[in-house]
Amino acid sequence: MNEALLRKAYQAFNARDIDAVLAILHPDVAWSNGMEGGYVHGHNEVRDYWSRQWCLIDPHVEPQCFTINETGQTVMNLHQVVRDLDGNVIVNQIVQHLYAIEHS
């Protein structure tokens, strides 16, 4: 089920287990670069992006709800809390991520 797979991925992300998340993501993944804009592509760029990100901020995302859109993509609403490295909240918001699941 897509929901279980994505919950597993976000649990690994919150635990900073990059390898576990990348094992779920397609090798040619396009991941939004929320810090610098644009996208990073592929496992190596995602790994580099998250490694840089986690040296600067402490993001945490919790899946809230899952729906399927008209094109069959999984739409997730997530509660995102981003803290600075001293623990101060920078962002506390609901964000939306969109996934195309090839093999579930």
C-alpha cells in the first residue's frame, strides 16, 4: 500500500536514515530543493542536499492524510516543523508532497 510505504520513508527521513529513504525512492527521483530552489535529481543529489540541509536546520515531517489525484498520483499533506540547530521553530506549517508510485 502506498500509504504504508510513504509513512516508512518519512519515518526514516525523520530518523536521518538517508539510505533507508533512498532504498524506497526511484534512482532518478526529482526532489524539490526547498532551500535553494529548483530540484535535485537522483540518489546522489538527494543525499547531498539532505546532508547539507541537516547541517543547517532540523526538519521534521509527519504525514497527515493521503489521497489519490485524477492522474493516479499520491498526494500527501504533511505537518512540517523546521527548527534551527538550537531548537527554535523556524517554520510550522502544512505542506503537500506529490508522488508517482511505480511499484507498490
